[in-house]
Amino acid sequence: MTWTELELADAPPQIHRLLRDADGTPVPWGIRIAGQQRADWNQIDQTSFDRAVAGRRCWTCGERLHRGSYSFVLSIRAALERTSLWPPSHASCASYIARHPLARIGPLALSPGAVLMVLQCREFSGVSDRKAKRMVFQPGTANDVYWIKDGRAATRAEASAEFDAADEDAYPGDSGLEEKARYEERRRILKRWLPE
Ligand SMILES: [Zn+2]
């Protein structure tokens, strides 16, 4: 079976409308298309990025987001740091890319085998990141969170183990009390969403 047949069975309609790469992989809207309709998986498309920011479009499919419903696919560390490098997606698009290898390719890469968090929120903000020299995104308070590993729901043990490891790396030990308090509050809230 090709990638297309295997992986597209549960794709939402907007994923079916995306351009396909040579092997049938749907190319997320945020990925740069080089010549001849081939995806350049290592580059983002700057026009898509700008339009996603200015027009509140889905980073995965490019269609308009529904007001008050924004979904981020994040590593646990990114969630603890409350920073997404990429704009949000539709709930159905985020769920799809978290479960399929699209989220593990090129500049959107999240490590293979890692536990991913899909975080849904009602608002988010874009902030300019001086180090990255571009805009990054801060999800608002989560109204739903679920955890994915290797295309399926992560177990509590898997999510907890990775949560603790990410927490150790991300904890802002050298920062002021206020920043530590904000971090600890975020950790407390995210921990409540660990799988049953
Ligand atoms: Zn979408």
C-alpha cells in the first residue's frame, strides 16, 4: 500500500485537498513548495506563515480557523515553556498531523517516538522572539489536552515519564521568582491533563 492509502483513510476533507508530494504525502500548507509542485520539507513557506498570522489561517491546511478554537501540536517541553514555533491549526488538522508522520518532517519536526501534546485553547498570542528573530506563539489556557505517541493515544506512564524529563530540562532554575511561579502554575495545570 502507498502512504496515501494507508494514511489518508482518517484524514479530514481539508487534508485531502492539500497538494501531494511524489510519494503521496499531503504537504502541509506551511511547507514550502519548490519547483514542479515538489515540497521542500526543510523550509517553511514565508507567505503561508504571514497569511496564517495576519488572516488567522490554519497552519496545516491554510483554511480559516474557527474563532475561539485553536489547536497546537507541541512537544511537552514546548508546552511547559508555552511556546509554539508554528501558528495553530484546526482541531481536526492538529489531530491528524499529531497521529501521522507529517509532524515529524522538516522544520515542523517533532522527534520520532516522542509524546506529543495536542492542546486546544480559545485564544493565543503571537510574540516576537528576539533569539529566533521571528514571531512565535503562546497558546492560551488549555480547554482540552490529549497525548499522542507513535500515532496512538499515549498511556499515562509514557506521558508522565516524558513530562518529568521535559520538566527537568525546561525548569527555569536561574530565573526570577515570578517567572518560576508562572512556570510552576503552568506545570500544575498541564499535569492535570495527563491521561487517566
Ligand atoms: Zn486546518
